[in-house]
Amino acid sequence: RAAAAAPAPVDPWKEVEDPNTKQKYWWNTTTNETTALGAPKPTTPAAGQQPSAVAGAGGGLMGALADGLAWGVGMSMANRMMDGIMGPRSMEVVHRNEDAP
């Protein structure tokens, strides 16, 4: 027995005519989005496929903490690498006017 074919995805974009200008535009029946007058039909991702979000630890306080930790560790490693290549950094402190009242 053959497996049943998956149903074809339903296209949410419907062409609509503006009653005032008689120009065509596209309306997404799922999200209620519309295009500009005369714009081409938008492309829709495959059924069940969500647009990929920006990779990250999430939002809020925990996301900010995780992001800060990642930046801190990365910068520390970069600083150590540069010290290994160029030698350790040194700072000369010059005190002027030490005898001033």
C-alpha cells in the first residue's frame, strides 16, 4: 500500500484590488500583512518552516549575563593571545611635581 502524500501547503497570500486606485496588492490571510500597491507576490517559507532567529542565549537578564560572560571570556583569550605574540604589556608611571606643596 502506498503512503499517503502530504497535503500541499496552503498559500496564505491572496491578490486584492484596492477599490480607490484599482491597483492590485497582496494580503496574507494568516498574518494579516499586506504589501504595497503594485508590489510582487511575496515568497513564503515552506510549510512548517519558521524563519531562523538570531542565535543567542535568549532575552532578558539571563541572556544579558550569558552574553556578557561570552564577551568577557573571548576578550580575555584575545588579550592573552596578543601578549603571547607581542610580549607582555608594560606601563611606565611617571610622577611629576611630587615635591609640590
